[in-house]
Amino acid sequence: MLAVNINALIGELESDNIILAYVHDTLSESEARGIEHTLRSMPNVASVAFMSREEAFESFIGRYDEEERFRDIDATVFRHRFAVYVEDVALIEETMEELRHVPELATINANLAIARALVNLRNTVTWISVIIIGILLAISLFIMSNTIKLATFERREEIAIMKMVGATNSFIRWPFIFEGFLLGVTGSLIAFLAIWGLYGLAAGRVLELETGLFQLVAFSNVSVMLFLLVTAIGFGVGVGGSGLALNRYLKV
């Protein structure tokens, strides 16, 4: 859930990282608007917003309190432009290269330093999440395997007798695998409910802070995926741990 929220926050920052494509001065507003369809059809382009030179001028002077400074300046010093929003910020440089091949566009600008930083941050978060999940999965498998080993150790003589009278490995294995299945699924359900409760508490504390900097992803948005994932892992660890624990005692 921490990784989901970090990735969501990075996604919001990525959506604000846009490409500004300036149109040649020789084109009228209607001619400039005519290339919007071409830009929208390009790969990795999520959306395109057109801004005329008049709108750009008003946006510029709106940043300052003393508008009289700009009374000798008119909108003709600005260019028509497009704000191009990309789907994947990791491909922003490729998208900029595609835009440079559009003859009606004069200049292409984007903050590549921020884009690269966001890509590196996203990749780092992904790898850290994978490593942590891998470590926790290994610990869970170790605990489950030892739990089943204790159960098989107490019944090792019974298993040996069953083997001597002709019981097959699968006949002996299934009760322990079923026990591992119950332990794994029960553990996963408890884990899911614990995550749900703790995440709800954390979300409540974040709302109380009212920082406005970020908003946690609603648990309902990922609850089904998380439930299926946790249950599948519990099933795999429970059954896999049981199988590993039994191998030693089935060699009689």
C-alpha cells in the first residue's frame, strides 16, 4: 500500500510535467489549431491543450500585480502554443523528438531534469518494493515450513508406519498440504483485515493533518486486487511450505 501511494503521488507529479510546443509566428490561430489532430495522434500523447498568443499574454501578466509595467507590450510578442501531456514520462524525450518533426512547430521545450528525476524515483520505489516483498515472502515461507515441520516431527513415527504398510506419498502428503492451505489462507485473511484497519487509521490521520500536499489512494480502489494477491500468496506459501517440510519424512 505504501508503494501504491508513492506511485500514485509520482503519477500526479508526472501529469504536471508537460511539453510546450510553440507554433511558428507565420501561422494564424486557425492554422495553428489545425495541427492539433496531428499532435493528438502521436504515440505517448495523452492530451493536448491549445493556448493562443492572447491567452499566453494574459497568463503572463496575471502573474504580476503591477500590470502597468506591460502596457507597452501586446500579445504579438507571444506565440501560439500547445501544452502536450504525455502518457509515460519515461518516453518524454522520444515524444519531443517526434514533435520536432512537425514542420508547423518552431520550438519544443520541457523540463527534462524533472522528468528524469521522476523516472528514477519511480524505478527506485518499484525495486525497493519488489525487494521488500521478496524478503517478506521468504520469511513467510520459512515460518510456514517450520510450522509444518513441527507437526510432521510429532507424527514422524506414524508417517513411517504408513510408509511401511504401503501408503503412497500423495496419500500421506494431502492432509499436511490441506493443513498448510488452511494456515496460509487464514493468515492471508487476517493480514488483509489488518492492512484494511491500519490503512484506515493512517488515512484518517492524514486527513486530520489537512496538509493538502497529497491524498492517500482510497482502499476500495485496490481492495479487490489486494485481497486476491494476498490470498494467492497465502495459498502458495501454505501449500509450498507443507510440501517442502514433508520431503524429509517421506524418505523412509
